[in-house]
Amino acid sequence: MLIVRALLSLGSVLLALLPFAAAKAAPSTWHPPQGATELPLWPQGKVSVPPKLKGPEQVSEATSEASGEHWMMLQNVAVPTLTMFPPKGQANGTAVMVVPGGGYRVLAMDLEGSEICDWLTAQGVTCALLKYRVPASGPNWDPECNCRDIPKVPMALQDAQRAMGLLRAQAGRWAINPKRIGVIGFSAGGHVVAGLSTHALRSYAPVDAADEQPSRPDFAMVMYSGHLWAGHGKGLSLVKDIAVDDTVPPTFIAQATDDRTDDVRESLAYYRALIDAGVSVEMHLFARGGHAFGLRMKDAPVTAWPRLAERWMQDIGMLPKQEP
């Protein structure tokens, strides 16, 4: 009898826990942290093309095969947004848009998103985190056909161009200098940054006054990018969709040479093209660090990149110089 009662009691506990377990396991989307403001990127009904959605927008925890880091993976983004993070302490008028990576399949919203904003806002910079359309919104590897997929409509680039226009159009609202707006992108986001830097014209028909603003950034940071190098047998040639000229803004590049996801020649090809065009560029290659390191602290040389980026931004006049 005691055994029966114990089993019934255990069953009641398990039943009570089921709703909690189901709620915990239920997919939910990404939400901005407290103090940040999320804005719609496009007027309602003006998003030109929806991505190839595999389900509802949802976020889940993932582990990077490249770095072993845990990160929040956002999937199936049909409604892109821009989330504003105010600077901590004294604002300096500079803004940086953050473009997370994820192979144009998903978005790494913390590792290459909100954590990067935390670093930038600590420097007095206003941070704008771009949640762009995925999947298949840029060059990607399609697991269904086991082939390279290049979408006819560059949705991620469109979202980034739209976001830059919005930032300049709303510069007064956010107390930023419209001539001091930069961008930083990681992995696939680095390819978005290169596209944003090299395309003078919009990749979509203008929808309002924000699209009359320039879409190129005033400075750019390209972090362990993919989709830039034309590939083996083609030297250090760039892919066709990235055409560099002398109007590309000052650029900072960083990557680890032991990156097994994106070959270091991705960075080398872009660096050489910028040098050949006479663009101001600074590149740092590190012996160790792998891929998708973001700002996570590791016992690797690559952890020096934020300090180098800060010094570079000071050097080009986008951050105030620090007193010795």
C-alpha cells in the first residue's frame, strides 16, 4: 500500500511538472535586453521578398562546432528589425551597426550580436543590432541539395542598406553624428558588411525618405568573413558580387589563421583588393582563435582584437583618443 501511495504521489509530481517542462521546451523568439529599443526595419507590407522559412521564428541554444561556444541561434526571420542600445556613460556621437553571422541560415544573436553591443556601448558608442532575414538571404550552403545557393534577391544586403538609411534619417533621435556611423559584421555578417561597403546604390526600390540617405557606412569592421574569396585556383580574387573601388570606407579586418570554417584567404583577398584600390585598411591575423570567437575570452592571441579595433577607431577619428 505504501508503495502504491508513493507511486501515485510521484505520478502527481510528474504531472505537475509537465506544463513547466512543456513551457520551457516551447520555442520562443529573440527579445531585446532591458534598456534596448527594437524598431521595425521596413514599413508594414514593404518587405520585398520573404525568406525560405522552415517554420516559425524561434531561438534555441546551439554549440559551435568551430569554437565549442554556446550561443543563441535565431531561425526563420521574416520580419527584420533594428535594436538600439544606448551608450553607457558619456556618449561620443558615434554609432556602429552590428551584423551577426550564422551562414545566412541562422543568426548568432548573443555571441555576435548583443555581446558586441555591450562592448561598443562601454566605449560611448550607440549600438544598432541588425536582425536580418534568414534563411537563404545571401550566399549559403543548402544542405537539402548539398550545393551552394545564391539567392536572386540579396535580402540580407537589402536589410543592411535599409538599416543604414534609417540610422542616418533618425540620427537626431539617437543623438548620433550621421557622418560617424560604422558597421561590424561576423562570418556571413562580414560578407554583408563588405557588400554594404562596396555597393553605392540600393539593391531595392526606395520606399520612403530614409532610402534617400547614403547606405554606405563611414567605417567598417570585417570579422572572419566568408563568401569573399573566389576560391582555389583563382589566386586571391574576390567573388563577383564584391567590387572594390576607392570609395570604400576605412576598413578593419581580423581573423585567425587556424579558422577551419572560413579560409584565411577570405580576409587576404579582401585586404589585397582594398590595398589595390587605395582604401585605408588595417588587418590583423592571429595564429590561434578558430572561428566564431566573438568577444568570448579564451587563452588565444585573437582575444586582442577588441583593443586593436578601439585603437583603430581612435586613429580614424571615430572614437576620442585616450589620455596616456
